[in-house]
Amino acid sequence: MSPSFVCNCNGVTEQKLIAAIAQRKITDLSKLMLRTGAGMSCGRCRPALKVILERNKVVDPNPQQEIDWNQAGQPPSPAS
Ligand code: FES
């Protein structure tokens, strides 16, 4: 069975896209395009790339949050 290409211009399959999303923890379209080459020519496949990205991107259940101390004020004292 021949692979089905999502991006015909650059020969990129859905399996390759899903693997890149998982391995590189890709969450935005431009990074997916740069990493795989998909969508870099005519652009006709970009809506499909967005759908595949949304369905397969890894959501971090415990995201690291950066604290902007200028906005948050002083850090809490360890003695409190
Ligand atoms: S089909 Fe993907 S860039 Fe043309």
C-alpha cells in the first residue's frame, strides 16, 4: 500500500507529521512546516496540517510557568 501524502508537493505523509509533532513537541504550524518541509511550496495543504497538528499536539499537563517578578512583586519569603 502506498503512503498517502498530506503534502503532495514535498511528499510528506500524515505519519511523518504525527511523528514530528510527538518527537519535537511541536505546537505551532510554522515549526511543523520547517521541521517536515510540508506546506512550504504551494501551501494548499496548510489547512490539513493545522487539523493534524491540533489533533496530535502534546499538551503538557504540568506546564512550567515563568513568574514575572516585576508583575508579581517580591517573591514570598521562605519564613512565612
Ligand atoms: S501540497 Fe503542501 S505545499 Fe503544496
